[in-house]
Amino acid sequence: MKAKSNRVLTVLLVLALCVLPACSGGAGATASGAGDSTAVSSTSGSEGVAGQATPATIAIPGYETIEFAAGKTTQLVDLYNPDRNACDFRMTLVLDGENANDKGKATSEGEVLWTSELVGPGERVGKIELAKSLEAGDYPATLKYECFTLGDGAPLNGSEVKLTLHVV
């Protein structure tokens, strides 16, 4: 009898571990990578397979650096939502640290340089308009991803990619 109750408890524990992450929405993921790498953010605790997103995951492109032209607010970029995603992205580029405002003082949130409209699966952003131009140099920044369901726009997990803005 004890062996049967142990098996029942084991099955219940396994089910609870599988169901709880799905109910909580999973934890957010932080991705950073070289060039055009893609991280997978889980929305229900399941794992992606070597660059392949499953219905319960969101592929997040990662960048180490983004290059901008100095003194200009209009910039050419290649930011995208992988076509295998079943969600929309809203991307926000935030200038971090002491460069976050004109007075050179650090702010807790940083300074928003740009925010996209919703970007659907397989869509790319090729040109952006920054809130201000930057002088030549390297700047710590964060590319924030907010993810939303395609049908009703309900929020999903987000992600933040720490990167360097290389301004030349």
C-alpha cells in the first residue's frame, strides 16, 4: 500500500511541476549574444531545441553591438521578429548608465532612444528615428522586447538584451 501511495505522490508532484510554470506564465529571460544569435525565452517552462522554437517558446534575437552614425537621429538597423514566433514584438532601445541624459547623470530607468510599433512574426525594422543624436563613442544600452499574443494582444514574457551602441 505504501508503494502505491508513493507512486501517486510522485505522479502528482510531476504534474504539479509541469502545470505550475504554465499557470504562472514562466519567468522572463535575458538574452545577449554575438551578432545575429537568437535566444529562446520559455513561456511555459518547456525547452527549445537548438534554435527551434516550440509553440511554448519565443525566439529573441540577440546583439552584442549595434552601429550608429554619429550626429544623426535617423539610423539604419536590422531588427526583427523571427518568423517562427507566434507573437508580436514591441522593441525599445534604452541608453543605460551615466549617458542616459544630457546632464550626464545616471537614471534608474535609462533614457528611451526609440520604441517600435508592434512587429509581427517575420517582420523587420530597417530604419529608426532616435529621440536624440549621439556623439561618436561606445554607449551601454539595452534592447527591451515586449511580447504580445497575436489574437488579443495579451502580454507575454519579455526579454532584455544588454548591448553596446558603437557610434562612428
